[in-house]
Amino acid sequence: TLDIKKDRQQLYTEQRDGSIENTYVLKLINKEHSSHTFDLTVLGLEGVRIIGSTQLNITAGEVKEFPVRLRAEKEAVKLTVTAIQFFLQATDSSGLTVESDSRFIGPMPRKQEQ
């Protein structure tokens, strides 16, 4: 099971290079009788990058939280709220996948001057 918690204290952070960063906590519950390593990917926002490790390790029966930071170029963040999906794929032969929806928050888009 995968539960995503968006940092509600700070909706987004604008980095020095102008990129936009969001932080999350992924709560992963391994109901299996074996340990797994998952590869993490994020879909739904062009060019979004995971800052830090993209591999999550969890032992059998464990409940574990993983802090995750996502960063996107300001030009790619066209909406204030963009729907994204976190996708976990087990690296072993189990074929186990887990996904969960969330959102990427950015600044209010500026109107183009005419």
C-alpha cells in the first residue's frame, strides 16, 4: 500500500535557478512476506525530477516513510496544480507495482502581456 502526504506547511519552493520544488512523504506498507526494493518514477509533469534516491527498500511486514523531493523547471509548471502519479515497480521478479495519485503545486501563472 502506498500513501502520499504532500507537505502542507510549504506548498512549493522556488529554487535559486528558478525551478519549482515540492516535498512529499511516501508511506509504504509491505504486506508481503518478503522484502522488496522498488524503483520510483513520477508521471504527469514533463521534465519532473526526483531529487535523491529513486530506490526504496522495505522489509517484509514493514511500514516505512520515505521523504521525496520533486523538482521541475518553472516553464514546465503551466498550472498552479498539476495532477501527478507516483509509480513504484519492484526490482525483483515479483512484478509487484504500486501507484498513487498526488499533485504538484506551482506558482500562479502570469498572464501574458499583449
